[in-house]
Amino acid sequence: MAEKVVNQEMIKPENLVYQKTKVLNDNVMHYCPGCGHGTAHRIIAEVIEEMDIQSEIIGIAPVGCSVLMYNYFNVDMQEAAHGRAPAVGTAVKRLLPEKFVFTYQGDGDLAAIGTAETIHACNRGENITMFFINNGIYGMTGGQMAPTTLEGMKSSTSPYGRDIPMMGNPLKMTELVAQLPGTCYVTRQAVHDPSHVRKTKKAVRKALEYQKKNMGTSFIEIVSNCNSGWKMAPVEANNWMVENMFPFFPLGDLKVPEEK
Amino acid sequence: MAKVKGTIVVDIEKCKGCEICVTACPTSVISMSVEVNGKGYPYAYLNDPDGCTGCSNCAIVCPDGVITVYRQKIG
Amino acid sequence: MEEYKLMKGNEAIAEAAIRAGTDGYFGYPITPQSEVMEYLMAEKPHERTGMVVLQAESEVASINMLYGGAAAGKKVFTSSSSPGVSLMQEGISYIAGAELPCLIVNVARGGPGLGTIQPGQADYFQATKGGGHGDYNLIVLAPASVQEMADFVSLSYDLAFKYRNPVMILSDGAIGQMMEKVKFKEQEPRMKTPPDWATVGKPADRGPNIITSLDLDPARQERFNHKLQEKYKKIREKEILFEEIDCEDADYAFVAYGTSARICQKSMQLAREEGIKVGLFRPITLWPFPYEQVTRLSKKIKGMLSVELSAGQMVEDVRLAVEGKIKVHHYGRMGGMIPTPEEIVLALKKQIIGG
């Protein structure tokens, strides 16, 4: 490991306060600099480590930028067809009900091609945890318009901005699944700054705890950036996200289980 | 009151130079290098050995998990 | 010893699946195979064996549930009919590409499009030549009786797990709906130990199991394709099943599977009453197709008539096997129509004997 070390004398195991979780391996992630996927992966992995469920969890990867996420997680994983992770996860959980199952999908995967699978898994109340990374664009295929692309937002297939009469409205999937009786916990979070990362991590923990208690589908949207697709530097993209994405996709809990 | 002092270790070759840690640092002690790593990215480094409190903000926002944080009480 | 039961083909598949130790069924209703899930739901296999039965939101979801269940190392199956199986093709390609064992039952009907709900055999190409994208093959079994509907379930699982490959039972609406006597095997226990490749949660003493059909490195993807082709070669060498009826003294042969093979047996009898010596060659595995066996038969006879409920699909494989050495023609009815034994004899006379 090449490093520029300052305060060498402090680097002792007893002083260690933060290091990357062992539930992620050492492969360099293929994501663009500053991409929220990496942070989202890491906090899911940290919660898996903290709950000590690494040997009991199966992850379902999507098609999209995070298609290769199984290259980074030290857990058993399956790679689903585009949009079908909730169907795949449904079967895994029903056949291995004592194990934990999570799906991880982007906006194109979860809210366009996989809308039916998303809604029906949530409506049946499949006892799985679904992560929904919403960056308002198709990142992997080169920045095309997504179901969540904002009005007026430019993409390679809405080069003059999303025109609602012509291209339809952006879809608030999280609000939609919050209406369904099968979901127990529905929340929208972000991972662009330390306080939001901490909040999101708490949400991930809650979601997996609810799964442990067989409470139904837990659904976490993470509003994220796409520096390449948005054609912005990472920090600039995060600022743009705060100013433009959050008003339309407001952060916070949409549904929380009643405390017993 | 005991003062805390911290330091970070950046895995330079895995840093992609996104600068999100720079904005997350409450004491503004992280800078980007002038030279680049093997991938061609400038990388984050601690520019002030006395300014880091070991709060871990930089590490928890790092998308690539390249920052390790140490913290020690002094005095 | 257990007694015979009188059952529909679709029900026999369902009962046989419970007894074969199936872990999960995922399906979506479509005529003429809806009795499969209806029977399963009524039988409460979750109480009998712990088997999961789930009515999915679509065939697309069903096949992807199969992917997930199979990747968890479980014995899983789905059933559908032609339009539904078309919807499943993407998922089947992924299952083949991820080398997952499972059973897909197609109780085929007339097409194309929504077609009809009556029996058809026009899905032969789809079943045997890939169906979805990429170079892959399913093992395809064609039952010709309710008994075979039942027997082929455990055979399918054996082949699926032996080769880590999806298996299809290609039946049709006639065999699915008809009632016949059937004898079932004893209840097999469900699998206790998952295969070592299954994604069941990573214990500390091994690395993660990954089930995927993706490899962005073309050289590796090509190597994987070679590996698949090696597997298919082995299946071709070892797993061909067929039946020959009255071929020893035959001058001609019908080549037919499933419902068509049943009708052809009556046609044989009618033809032999007229002094025409006809045999029946019935492929049981449609993939791998018994090319060599058809070639061998072709050397002893003067002509073959491929009888199918389609515009002529299997006849192409028969012609490949015969290599132009004798006359090969197709006779069939389409879109849910079924030929009478008499019209098949007439076709033999016109197209093969007199033609």
C-alpha cells in the first residue's frame, strides 16, 4: 500500500477508529470517481459486518452500473436479469427463509424495466430488503433518460431537457411502494455527506433488523449522483443533487413500522 | 479536557481523486496532491498533522473506502 | 405396491414434482396448463413436503424466480404454454448462461402470437434451437403419455443437476389435458445438502459463491462458451432417448413425438392393414436429437414422413440426419388442428410412396 503518512507514531491498532469493512474485498471498484455506489456498497457491507450476518446473507445484483457489485462483496451473490432482482430475491428468500436477502438496483432497473417485479414483491410483502439507487439517469449505457430523470434535466436521450408532454413524468417509485400493504419500512436517504451517510447506515440497519423479524419488505431509496452522466465534477454533482434532486425526491422516512 | 488528535492513511493507488473527503473535513486539513497516482488521479492527503481530529468524516464519505483513520487522546 | 391413478397430464406433472422432492414451483396461469398450479395449490405441498408454491405476477417473474431458486441450489420448476414460454426466453438464456439446473414445462398450444388454446407442436424450434439469445441448449424431453409426463419430472431433475443445465419438458395441450392411468414413484425426500456452488450464505471457510452469466472479458467469455459446448457434446453423446416401434421390417417410417406419435401409432396400424409396412421412430429427447439413430434407420427404409402439429420444424432435423439419401417429407396440421390417422396414411401414400 503506497501512502503518504503523517503522524506515523499514531498508527497503532489501539488507535484505529475507522477502516474499510472486511465484508468488502480489496478489488478496486469500477465506479467513476465520487460515485455514490461505492459509499452505498460500503455501508451495506458495514451493517452486514456489525450484525454478523455475512454467512447468512445472499445479495442480488442488478443490471446497470452496479452489475459487477458481486466483485466487491465478500458474500454469496447472484446477478439478476435487468429489472428482475425482486423476483429472484423472492424465490431465494422463500426457499431459504432463515437467511437474509437483499436486492440492489438502479432507477432504470427498479423503476422502468422492473416496475412490475418491484411492485409485486413489495405488495406481496416479500421479506427482503431492497436498495434503490436513484441518480436520475442510465449511467452504464452512457447517460440516457431514466424514469426518474427530472423535468428539464438533460440526458443523452433528452438532450434539450426532459419535456413532460413528450417524454412523460419522472416516477416517484418510493412514494408508490410506500402505499403498498406489504412494505414495512420505506425511506429515502442519501450518501453525499457524513451526516447523511450516518443516517443511511442507520436505515440499512433498521431494514435488515425488520427482515430478521419477518416484518415484510423494507425499501431504501438512496438518492445519488452520476458525475459522468450529469457531466459534472463529483463535488459539483453532489451540490446539484442537493439543489435539484432533493426538492423532487425529498429525504426522510415514508413509512415506518409501528413500535410494539 | 483531554484533547484528541487524529491522522488518516490514504491508500493512494486506490484513491480516485473525487475530493468528496476534502469537502467533508470539518477542519479543512485534507488537500489533493499535485502529483498523480498510477491511475492518473491526484490523491487526498493530510496537509496539517495537527489539524486532524480523527472524526472519520472523510473515511465514511469516501466512495472507494481508501481512508483509514486513527485517533489518540493527548494530554 | 401403489395403484394406478386416473389423471390429467398436467396434474400428473404436478404430483410427480411433489414426489420428486421439488423445493419450489413458480408459475403464472395460462391455458392449457393451468391445472399444474391448481393441483399444486390444492395439494398443499408446503404441508406434504415443505415445497414452496407461488403464483407470480408474470411468466417473466416466474422464470426469474426459477433463476433465484436454482441459484440457491434448490430443485425448482415452472410450467407454462407457448406465449408464456416466449416471455420466459430471456430468463432461460440467463439460466443456461449461469449453468443452473431447473425444469421448465411447456404444454404447447397453437401459435403464432396469442394463437389458440388447442394443442400445437410449433415450439420445436424455440425449444431445441436455443429460444433465447446466445449459444445454448436446453435438454428437451417430449412425453407422449400421462405416464411419461410423470416419469420425466425426476428424469429432468437428474439431468439438470448432472449437467447444471435447464431441462424442458415439451408437451402439448392434448397430453396436458387428457386423462390416462398413471403410476407414481414413491415420495423422494427433498435435498438436504445444497450443491457446493449454490448461493446459500458464505461460511467463513470458503470464498463467496457468485451466480452470474456475465463476463466482460471476451477471451474468458469465449472460454466459457467452449466449456458450455463441451458440456453439450457430452450430453449429445450420452443422453439421447428414443423409441422405435415396428421398424424392423418397415419399408417406411413415421417420425413423430408427443401427441403426433400417438396418432401415428394408429396410422401405422391402418397402413399395415393395407399391406404398407410402416414403423414409427419417436424421438424422446428432442435435444439432443437422435440424428445417428435416424440415419441408421434411413439406411434400411425407403422414405420417412415427419408428422408434427406444425408447418414442419422437426423435419429439418430428420433431413439433416438422412442427408438426402431417402425421401423425407413433412405432414402436419397447424394452429390447434389435429390430423386424423387416416389423413396421415393418405399423406404417406401421396408424399412418400407415390410422390
